[in-house]
Amino acid sequence: MVQGEGKLYLCVIKELYDGTVVSWKTQARPTAELVVSTVEWAVATSPRQNGISTNLHSDHGSQYTSDAY
């Protein structure tokens, strides 16, 4: 990290079947907007498969319990 720069938070959505990263985003603060935009990107770019349901597991941090999420 370069001195004077702050933390960078990473939100990742990973396919548990084969470990591929489906979606990821970074931001200077861990906000609900970071999580929502990562999920929206995953939904927009993932192929739809008939009859297959999707489950999303999180660490239940405040970003994942917000009304926006």
C-alpha cells in the first residue's frame, strides 16, 4: 500500500461448484452499495439456467442486512 492511501474493500461472488469468480468490485468503504452493485453485476452477466436455483451466502455484516440489500 502506498503511504497516504487507505484501505480498499473487495466484494467477491464466487461459484462454489468450480471456484470461478462470477463478479467482483472494489470500493474505499464497505457499503451496502458495494454489495448491491456486485450482486447486480453477477445477475446481469451470469447465464440463466432453467431449473437451477441460486443461493447467496454472506458473512451477515451490516452491508448484507441493510434494506438496500
